Amino acid sequence: QVQLVESGGGLVQPGGSLRLACVGSGFRFRRYDISWYRQVPGKERERIAFIRDSGDRTTYADSVKCRFTISRDNFKSTSYLQMNSLKPEDTAAYYCRVVIGVMTRWGQGTQVTVSS
């Protein structure tokens, strides 16, 4: 059973940092690209970061470029999203996603709240 589980969210002050983790199971994690998304209530889910299966290519949304870093450890079947210089507008539920053939799987999400 393909599963993704995010963790690491929480409440942080503006300018602070958090590191999210996404652990995959039930599939060969190293063979698949991973994406991170975020969603604010009432808005569409937004893709913010992408990493190729081998980790040799990453892309970012303009809204997070130079502040967020996506990485992965294929031995641990885990992708990370390091978030620095957080802003109140980064407040959202954060999700990781994997696409395997015609199947798309999402994690349950982890909430990030940036507030003083």
C-alpha cells in the first residue's frame, strides 16, 4: 500500500525556520519524483517544490525560491523541505505527492502557521 506521511509542521515566528519530512512506504521511493504542495483554505493547492528521483534536479515556485530547499534521502525513503525566512503568507497545510503511473498519492498534510 503506497503511503506518504508528512511531519514537522507547527507554529513559528516570522523569520523562523522549519523542516518538514515526507516518509514514503509501499513503493520504491528512489524511483519516483516527489513534489511538495501547500494549500490555504479556499484556494487551490499550489506546487512549491519538486525533486527528481535521483535528487539531481529541483525546481521551486517563485514564492519560495531562495528560502525553501527540497532534498531527499533515498536510503531513508524520505524527502525534506527546509523552510527558512518564513513569512505569515507561508501559513498553509503542506503536502507531499508522488505519481506512480496513473496513480497519484498524497500525504495527510502537516500544518505550518507563521505568526508572532
